[in-house]
Amino acid sequence: MDLTNLHPGSEVDGFRVGEKIHEGGMAVLYRVEREGGGFPMLMKVPRLEFGSHPSCYVGFEVEQMILETLTGPHVPRWVTKGSLEDTPYLVMEYVEGRSLHEYAERAPIPAEEAARLVAALATAVHDLHRQEVIHLDIKPANVIYRPDGRAVLVDFGLARHGHFPDLVEEEFHRPVGTAAYISPEQVKGNRDNPRSDLFAIGVILYQLCTGQLPFGEPTTLGGFRRRLFLDPVPPRVWAPGLPEWMQEIILHCLEIEAGKRYATAAQIAFDLTHPDDVPLSGRAARLKRAGLPVIARRWWRSLRTKPGTNAAPTTHLAQAPQILVAIDPGSGQEALRREILAAVRQATAADANCRIMCVTVLEPDISTEQETGHELANSLYTQRLVELHHWAAELRLPAHRLRFHVLEGTDAAATLVEYARQNHVDQIIMGARGSSALRRILGSVSARVVAEAPCTVTVVRSPRSHQ
């Protein structure tokens, strides 16, 4: 049976074929259904006829190998696969929603809309990296948004799993990927760095905000290699009204050296959802490319740099955790404050790319909810924020590694746990207050955070509390 030319009503291994959704050079897509399916499904049939490009074979094999291992809302649900020899196909969830390509087609769009879309994309990429997979072909056409706003990544034919053989690398000895979005290290044949996906995120942000592609769409190896030494035109040249915080994020993603980019997609998602907290560097105000001497040094370095070492994506993530430090500036417990500082110093010494989120919870007061109390509420918020900055000053960390938030909530434990969940926190460090009859009855904040948090929690006690 020629699976690339099925008609509505045809049956393949118990699946009834519906409409043909897409026909491309690599594969044909059909809507399919079967009894008891439970959700909309898609059948992907690769073009494996005589004369097909070898990437069709490799891409099909890679996608079925990787997609079968993935779970969660940011990838299509896996259903089944056919035999490569007899009936090659993949069946997966048909994700109903808008493609990022639709938004890119009407670019430039407002910075706030681009931030919302790409923050959801960065969240999806971070989830993928946590599952040991680097996508390596992130582009608007491969991103779909569910009705609830969550991004879904599709088309894993060029992806790499940290624990599987890299069939793409074994088969091809040239840059593989979509010309506009491929990273500098991919151009050099390095496919094991999760920050390649972060570079593609930066290209998409640039495209959404300016309507331009930062590196064009090269068709020759020489054109690809230009991104090894030539940085893009700063986006505010194309879009003068673009906020500086957005240019800071875009150019941070597009750094030529992978080590100078964001460490994780979670950090990108955080900055896009908290633009007021983004520390601005020289990138934010830049209005021209680097000069010829810088370009020459980059060119020379590109000739000498060797490919990176092979490491699983989670190994990279482990070197850049997001650490929430819950602080109560007004507690008056100096010994506990010093112990928390010591714990944070230890964490920052071990992980040079970690980000510290200094957070405190401010319980809203009835009096400040009245119109006459707004000034008082703002004053308390500012006071707490200043106290957080003062506390963190002793850490002596650069500004880009610190974030500060005053949260409001009547339930401190629930507020901290929800913040940790929304911002992909890897570890919480907090202090334990001394024992009291009321705490024994109601339960302590730290005990509830330990029980409910989606990550590791380190509870620090002052020396006196051990006695």
C-alpha cells in the first residue's frame, strides 16, 4: 500500500484515514481516528520511495526513536508506529491550535505579545531538555500553541537524545538544520549543546519583534559560517520603539559563543515574564554591530576552536540551577541570616551559572487594601525590596545572576510553592524558625514547603535551634 497517497476512508492497521493535512518533500500528514482513540490523532508518513533524500530515512528513524520516550504537555502524545520495512508511519496526537508561524507571518508584533509567545516556547524547550533531548530544529513552523497557551514542539527528525546514538551526526558531515535558525556551533558540527536551542529562540524573538531574520537564509556553507564571527544588526535599529529589556534578552540569546548565552531556557522564560527585573548591559543600548577588529578576532577563534564535549542535556542544566532563597528580612534572627547566606554561598560556588531568586512574602493588610492605604502598601513593598537587595549584597554576585521579588499572599507556603512551580525553580533554600506551641499546632511554613514543593528544598537552622 502506498501510504503517501491514501484517500479518506482508507484503513491502515485499524486507523481510519481522514483528510490530508500536509504534503511536503519529507512526509505526508493525515488526520486519523480509531475506536476508543480518546483524542485527535495524526499519522505521519515519510517519503521513503526510491530516490528519496537520505534525510527522510534518518529523520523518520530519529523521530520515532525519540518521540516514543517523551511525555508531558509540550510534545504530542505518542500512539504507535508502523514497520519501517512494510508500513512506515508514526501516529501521534494531533495538536489543535495556532502555529507560531502564523504570528511570524505578521511580524513585527508588539514586544509584550512576542514575550508571551516565546516565554511559553522557552518553557517547552526547558521541559524537553529535562528529558535529555535537544531539538536542534526550533523554528516557528515547529511550534504549536494549545488553547490554554502552552507551547508544543513538533518534528523531532533532527533532534538528539543524550543517551541514544546520534544518527544524524553519523549520516551527515555538514551543517543540518533550518538555515535561518541554526546556531554557530551546529555550523561547526557540534550537536550536543542545549544552548543551540536557545540561539534559535533568540532568532525567533528577533523575527517576531522586527520582521527580519538576524542572519538571513543562507544557502552556502560560506553564508552559514558568517554567524561564527558576524553578530546581527541590533534589533532596535529595525524597531526603534523596541524596549531595551527585549533587545537585552534577544542579543543575550544570540551571543556567538554558546557559553555567553543564557544558561537555560528556564532563565529566558523567567526574564520574558518579568521584564522589569532584567538587568541591562551594553547589549540593551547597542545600535551597531561589532567593529572590524572584534570580527577579525572572532574569525580567527572560529578557526581554532574545537568541537565541544559530548554531555547529556541534564548535565548542562545541573550546572545552571535556579535557586529560590526565601527570606524574612524582618525576622531579627541574625544567626539564621548568616546560616542562609552560607548555604547560598555554597550553592553559588558549586554552580557558576546558577541564578539566585531572592524572595519574600508580604501578607496584605486589610488597611492597605483601602484606597487610602495604597501609599502605605507601596511603601512596605519598596522597603521589603530594599531589604532583599541589602541582604544579597553580601553574596557579591553580578547583577545578571540575581533576581528580587516581593510576593503577596496570605499563605506564605502556598505562595512560595506556586512561585517555584511557575518559574522552574530547581532548589529552595529557606530558614526554619524556632519551635512554638502555635507552630506545632498549625505546622511551619518550611514543613509545608518541603511537603508541597516541586523541587529540592534545603531548610537551614541557626546553631541555637539545634540545642
